[in-house]
Amino acid sequence: MSAETLIQRSFARAIYALDDRLRRRRQVFDYCDSPDCMLRAEIIPAGGRIVLADGLRIEPDDRIVDLHYRTETFPPYRFDVASIGWARLILERIDFSLEALCRSLKADGAFDDVSAIRAAPLLRNARQTRQFERIASHFGFAPANLVDPLPGRPSGVGANIVSLLLIAARNPAALHADLLIGLRPPMFISRKRLEDRYRRDIPRDAV
């Protein structure tokens, strides 16, 4: 094993340990243990008045799910071999992850008041934002009308640094300095719409 590989592995262990501490502090949790699940969840107040695409109105204190990537299960991206197969795998795993989230929300009464789900990943620029919006719309997510400012998920350089470190630990080929001042455009789906999408796939005994 090369010295470079050892250094990379040591760096990755340190960054994952840091991320684990930050997630515990914020109560970000794994709702599915499968290695095919690419997402984690955090239950937060909406933080602002929001009107979703399906007309659902959310008040500042209403609880929503904020989605986080499970960096360690995200298939590494390599620019020299990126393919339709890789993209299809990502779409399949996101679909699996959202179905698992639906199961988890329905199975635990502590989540009965959760009204919506939000996704706001770190993106490099407006072009990536448009790409994300197209992909998210495939799963029922859409931009919302933010009636009031929405602080919610941490933003700014501090949060972006943590995301950059995780990318560097897991997938250095995808690391770009402009992510430091990247964008986090929020996309939403109401819980009802999520359940309507996956209800047919959830057996009665699963909830």
C-alpha cells in the first residue's frame, strides 16, 4: 500500500469522525441501514412560511425532514469513466432511499406531524442547479414559494467547508474549490405526495 493511499485513508477516517460528531450534535439520523440507501434525515422546524407546489402551506414551526447525503454510500464519481450506468444507479438508489424514508415516517408515530421533505444539496453553479431541479422533479420535488426567509438548514462557508471535506475524503475526483461558495437551492415535496408516490410499494405489514 502506497504512502499516498495511507494518508488518504487516515484523512478520510478523521473527516468521517468529525462528520459523525456533527451529525450526533444535530440529531441527523440513519433511517435505513441498507448500503443502497444514500440519504439521512434531520427533523427541523421549517423556519419560514412556505407554500409548496401542491398548495400545502407550511408555518415556521411546522416540522419537516431535511435530507442529507450518506457520503460513505454514495457511488464514487470518476470523470474519465462516468456513464449512463452510473447515472442510472444513482437514480435507482435515490428512489430506494425515498421509499425507505416513506416507510420510516409511516412506521414511527413520532413523525406523524412531519408535513414535508426538503432537499438542498451543495451545488457549484446555476448550471448544476438546473440539473438538480430536473432530477429532483423526477421524484416529485419542486421549488416552493418562500413567503418568509427560510434559515433552516445551515448555509454559508462553514457548512460548505464540511461538505468539501467529506467530498475530499470519499471522492477527491469530484472536489472543486468553487463549492466553497456554492449554492443550496431548496426543493420540496409534501409528505402526502411522497406517500402517494410510494404507497403502492409498501406492504400493509410494513407499517
